[in-house]
Amino acid sequence: MNDARKNYDWLSIILHWLSAVAIIGLFAVGLWMVDLNYYSQWYKPAPHWHKSIGLCLAFATLFRLCWKYLKGHPPIEGARWEKVGAKMAHWLIYLMLFGMFISGYLISTADGRAIDVFNWFAVPALGELFPNQADIAGELHYYLAFGLIALALVHALAALKHHFINKDNTLKKMLGVK
């Protein structure tokens, strides 16, 4: 980590906010699309877009972690317990995201079909690796989604607490404001 940095670089900021929008959007679409029936005009396009955006987010998240490792990040502000809590929350968010990516892949490829990403390329399927794979992965995906949204909400509230109560630069650093 580079403690000399005062703010996040522009690429880290863009990746953070694009990830936030994608996660919230994927959560909303995921809840909506499970109730679609075969006769809905969105029955096929909604899952296609959900999977495509989810896989793009997976690649962006991998890139984001590599970028974070290479570029470092500004120090976390606050009391010791806040710093430890923030580090744990960040790693838990990443862990939950990868759980979402893996479970989504297992749901989508259990039937042996590859995942087509925006008609650009296909991610190959491994097929059903264990009995009831789609159902088990679906349950995991569902609960991880709610957990991720809850943790993201805590993350946002913590940033607002730092901004309005502590009056430190935590939120400003991710907004690119000095």
C-alpha cells in the first residue's frame, strides 16, 4: 500500500462507482427476472443481459484487485476498530462478489451450455459438476446477493458517517474531491 497517496486514482474511482451501479442493477434485475414467465418478452433477454453484465463485472473485479495491488490506495481514516472493520468489510465484499460470480456460473452452465457474453464471446461450460448444481448454486446466489447488498449498504452508511460526523476525507477520496 502506498500511504503517500491522498486520493484514489481516476481508474479506481470509475471502477468503484461502475461496480456499485452494476451490483445494484444486477440485484434489482435478478429479483425481477425470476418472476418472468415463458410468455414475457423479457424471458430470454433479461437473463442474457444479467449474465453478460455479471461476467463483465467479474472481469472488472479481477482487474480492480490487480490494479489495487499494483497502485495501492490511500490510508483508511478513523479509529483502529474502524480501520479493521473497513478492511474486513472490503475483503468480505470481494469474497461475496466472487461467490456470486462462481454460483452464477454454476447456475448458468449446469445444463452444459456456454454463457454468451453480449454476443462478443462465450465462456465455456463445465456442465453439472455435482447433483442439483443449479438449485444449490441458485440458493447460494440468492442469499449472497442479499448479503452483498446489506454489506454495501453498511459500506455506504459508514462513508456517510465519516463524511458528516467524523468530517474526514473518506468519502471525498472516492469522489476524487480534495
